[in-house]
Amino acid sequence: MEHLRRFVRQKPLLPYTRASALGKGRFAPRGAPPANRARYNRCGAYTERMPGEFEYLSWLRARTPAAPGVLVGPGDDCAVLEPPARPLLVTTDMLMDGTDFVLSECGARAAGRKAMAANLSDIAAMAGTPRFAVVSVALPRAAGGTAELLYLGLRDCADEFDVAIVGGDTNSWDGKLVISVTAFGEAHARGAVLRSGARPGDWLFVTGPLGGSIRGRHLTFTPRVREALALADAVELRAMCDISDGLAADLNHILEESRCGAVLHANAIPISNDAHELARTSGKSALKHALSDGEDFELVFAVSPEDGANLLREAPVPVFRVGECVEAGLWLDTNGAREPLAPEGWVHPM
Ligand SMILES: [Mg+2]
């Protein structure tokens, strides 16, 4: 829902091409040249195919291995997939040059990797197993080699989690690079872990140190797919969310959906080295960075006190207890003194 809202608000007003990669030219006006040579956007303006698109598509198809559950992969009008045995999880996230990465600094491969990893992080947030993905790309014109590097970056992350890229669409335009990934996953045998199941008394955990991801981790993070599955096997995860907007903001999503509050313990928040490093020059404390910086892509989750105690005794993956749920409000406890905590975090400028 969060991603949908973001998508709708950010939908650009600029004309964009709608012809599919296979050249159907749905919006081509009458008398237009054949769709495989030209495209018309919604306003009827002439746009160009990505240079060498067909070469690119055959390059891409040659690199797409057969994968379980994929009856027909890239190259036809649709992919044909075998539905998973358990409920299907679907998520989409769009990344844009200048907002989610800076292409001139990180390169297309890192951008592609991040686009896939951010989507798999949302599957992890439900304790699901990612299975398939489709990718739509708007390439800046005259960006030679970008498409190939982008695909390699997407595959870097997809391959690590046995995710098959089963289709997509590639356009070029006068704007910056935009990558939209839609990922499909399979729910855990215990069901998908929602944001709405936490209750007062539950213990709250995170899966890793937080803050300062802007120093590089926002590009190189590993989505916590394996951690989420191991935790779901070990305990009953009552509510979970990935930390994309910041701990306080994402925990607040859980609290709103679960209709309860929480106390975080300042001394228990795991603070990353990046947050300490950033605090030397940012004018903010390392704790503040850990609480409100975005894109850590760790998980925050709630379990019963019994399961929490089990995790402290023997956790299948590293976890840090950061607080507990209460009746209402979001609070920061520093050595017994409790203050309201604003659910601040990274918000996409609208
Ligand atoms: Mg998320």
C-alpha cells in the first residue's frame, strides 16, 4: 500500500511511452509508421525505440536460464508461470535516478542491484520466499551500455535468491533512468506476516545495526530474506516490516496497523559504524541517525515475550531487542526517562 501510494503520487506528468517491448504500439495514431520502428506517447508525440533494442532483447534472452516454475520466460507477450502452492505475495517499487540513487556516481549495475534488492526486502518483510520478478525500465537516451549493466545488477541480486526475471519492458526517453521492479513471492507455511499483529507486551527486535546507510549501504545491502525465513521457522512473528524509511517511521507503520504503541530503549538500539561516522559532521547524534535514517533494509518485528526470550537464548540469526509494545504512543526510554519519539524518517519529497 505504501508503495502504491508513493507510485501514484510520483507519477510523472511528462509524456511517457506506452508501447510494449514487443512493439504493439497501443497508442500509435492512424497512419503511423510500423510500431517496430517508431513509438507514440500518450500525447501523440514521436519517441524512439531504445537503440539496438532487439539486439538487447536477444542478448538478454540468451542470458536467461530456465528456472523452476517458469513455463515461458522473456520473449513472448506474457510470461507463463506455475502458481506457487501457498498464497502469492506481490510487491512493486520504482527507483529513480536522483531520488533513490545517483547514476553518475554509482553506475547502472549498482542501481539495478538496488532495485531488485529493495523489492526482495518487501517480500522478506512478510517472511516470504521471492520467486519471480518483472522489470520495467525508462533509459536515458544515448546511455550506451546502461541496459546491459542494469540487467547484470538486477541479476546479481536475483540470482542470490533464486529469483527468475521473467519479463519486462525497456523504453528510452529524455528523462533520467527509472527502474520499476515487481516481485512475486510465496508466503511462509505459517502465512504471510502482516504489520497488524503486534499487541501490547510484545517484544520488539531488529535484525542489524542501523543508521548512516547513505554512506553506501543503501546500495549494497542484502535483503533479509534468509533471516526472515529462519525467524518465521523458529518463532511466531506477530508483525514485521522492513526498515526502508527509518526505524521510528517503519515501527510506526506497525503500530498504526496494530493499534498499539511502543517504547524503544535508547541504549539497546544497535547503531552502525556509518551512523557514528556521519554523526561526526552532521550535527545529529548517532542514535538519531539510527532511529530516523532510511534504507537500512533491516527488519523490525514483534514477538510474544516467550518467543522473545527464546530468541535471546538462541536466535537462528543475529537479532537485537530494541523495546516492547505498549498500549499507545511511540516513546524513547533513556535510562528510565521516557520521552515521546517522533516517527520521523526518510519521506520522498512530493
Ligand atoms: Mg517495505
